[in-house]
Amino acid sequence: MPALPLSMPQPARTEPASPDDPAQPERAQLRSAIRLLAAATGEAGTAQQPVTRLETVVRAAAEAEATLHRCREAHRQRLGEWLASGEGPLPPATGLKCSSHSSLNRPILR
């Protein structure tokens, strides 16, 4: 599951600190750290987008592969039953029509 960017909470106090505030240097460092965190969070979200897309494509490819495997197995079973019966030409396919299955016909990459 992709990492979600954290939302930034609002500061508890929005008015500027007084010039004689003893914590002023620490507040300035904290403001700077918060700005850096916000920028890094935005960059992380942007960097995550291709990863998320790749995960989606890999999942779609795995689903298409599983469908293809099921279709092949159904065909092999039908072929085996036909061969075992020793009757005439191979009858037309019935049931799942793999050639028209939507997950096999749509492009994986968009």
C-alpha cells in the first residue's frame, strides 16, 4: 500500500512572538523545519505517483495472467475431453470465451 503524505496541522498560535521572547530562536528553527517538512512531503507525494502507477500496472498484469492461465486450462481440459472421446472434429468453444475477455484485450499501460 502506498505511503500517504501527512497533512500539516495549523499552528497553535498565529500571532508573531514578541521581540523579547526567549524562545524566538527555537520558534524560527521550528518554522524553518515545518517549511522543509512541507516541501519534503510534497516532493514525496510527487515521487510516489510513478510507484503507485507501477503497482497498478503490475496488479493488472497479474490479473490478466491469471485469466489467461484459466483460459488455457479450460482449453486444455476441453481438448483432452475431446481427444479422450475420439469423436469427430473439435467442437466450438462454449462458456468462457477467452478471446473476448476484457482483461486480455485492454492495454495494460495507459
